[in-house]
Amino acid sequence: MSHQWRERNRPLRLERRYEFQDYSALRDFLDRAADLSEQEGYYPDMGFGRDYVNFTIHVNEGENALGDNQHRLAQQLDTLAEAIAH
């Protein structure tokens, strides 16, 4: 998982911003991230503009710590963003 992910409290979550060279690259990332979310059965919050997206990965309801699932999803998003950037 990239050092660009920030762990926040209240509520406990991971946050990261990805920036892309244009809307087309962003759209490709969002489409593929949606597929990844479906595969993992985990749906982070997203907010995006023309060339960026902010991700927030929350803990599951009833949990009080970030677990392997959240960190794995963050790593997979990093890998996906890197593939699209190149």
C-alpha cells in the first residue's frame, strides 16, 4: 500500500487522492475500480473531478480497526492507478 494513503480517526478510515493526466484516464480508472469493488464486495466512498478522484475506505460496521480487507483494497487501487498512468 502506498505511503500516500492516510489513516484517519473519527471515523476510522483510509484516504487517498489519485490524479490523472486527463478525464479519459480517470474514467478508465473509475470503471476498473468499480469492477474491483464488485470483486471484493467492498465499496469505498469516492468523489471526483475532471482529473482526480478521492477515495475513502471505511472500516466495516461493527469493527474498530482497519483490517486486511481495507489494506488489500488500497493496494489493489494503487496497482490499478499505476497501470493506468503508464
